[in-house]
Amino acid sequence: MAKDSIKVGHMVAITATIRKRVTEDRVSVLIPSYHQPHSIVDTSPNISSGQRIELTGEVLRVDDDTVTVGGKDLGITVKRSAVRLVTSHVAPKRKTPLT
């Protein structure tokens, strides 16, 4: 992956693995290169341990080899290799000049 391919504002996806159900509406997940416990809201009854799930969020910060992703259930910093670009952010165009 090119070094400049992920920028602030892009939508990215992280593939996480389900560890176990914590409560009836929360699930513990294992996120690659994020060495902390993390849980997300998931109320589907037929989820099992070891199942893969995609977590999507917006890039909030980009460092040399890490990316901070924020979203509904996310607020984590992971390595660039753990994220996959979903959509690029294109800044809106001005209709009138800024004078």
C-alpha cells in the first residue's frame, strides 16, 4: 500500500475477529495490531466465536506507521497494514471565490 494512500477523512475498514459475547448486546472483538480489549454493540443472536466482522470508520489522524480511526464503536489507533480503504474523501468545491 502506498504511503500516501490513506488520508484524514477517508472511510476505512478493519477486519476484526469475534472473541465472545460479553452481554446480550455487546461482543468482545480482537482487532489486529490493537493490543487492548475492545467490545462493540452487536445484537444479532447468531454470532459465534472466531467469526470475522468488518468495522468501518473515518480516519481522524495519520502518523508515520499508524492510523487513528473513529466511528460509532471505534476510537482506536492501529497500524496502516490493518486498515483497508473503503471510500476516499473529496473536499466540496466552492461555488463562489473566497475574497
